[in-house]
Amino acid sequence: MSLRHLPAAAAAALLTIAGRTTPAAARVLVQPVGAYTLTAGRLWSLAAALLGLAGVVAGGLALARATGRIGAGTGRRGAVVALAAGLTCTVIGGLVVAAAKGGPGTGYGIVGGWVDLVAGPIAMLLGGLALARSRRTA
């Protein structure tokens, strides 16, 4: 298998796994918890969301520095921070979503996990663009 087939294979594997776990998750009876109760799943997804937000901000600032709009630096350090924060956010969000046994309102943090799966790749994208531009200008 070549590298160009890797994304398609990964997507097929994720869809296969998701397809096999959905009926089992649907059979579980889950009692909803209070809206303001901070459960472990909500705590993890909240921490990852804050980390992803910090990565998006760092990536945006690094991208602005790499293009020469802010300051005199290249933004290389901010780009690396954005990449690391985005990757961590995405991994934690994926784990929270995979471990959730119920939908929204059950206390497993699934909504925050989905937010993490959006914010993390955005931070990685901004960090990657800033890193590419800082290499080009250096």
C-alpha cells in the first residue's frame, strides 16, 4: 500500500469500527446527569477544548508573524505549539468520543469531544501553514 492510499484505508477502518460499535452503544440505558455537573468526561473534553483554543490562537498569531504582519519574528515557536496543542486536542477528543456511552446530556462529554475534533485539526492546520511559511522565509 502506498502513502496515497493511507487516508482512504484509515477512513475505511474508522467507519468499520464505528459501524460495529453503534448497536452495542444503542442498547445501553444511560441516565442523564445535571447540566452543571462536572463529570470526568466533561472535564477531559473541556480541558482539551481549552488546549485546542490556545492552539488555534497560537497558530493564528504564528501565521500572522510568518507573513510579516505582526512583529519581526518568523512565528516558528508558535507554529510548533499550535501543532502540538492541536494534536493533543484531537487525540483527547477522539478518546472522549470513543469512550462515551451515551449522547448529549449523559455526562460523558461527547459534545465537547466533537468540539475537540473540530478545534484540534484547525489548530494543526494553522500551525502547519505557519511552519511552512516560516521555513520558506528563513
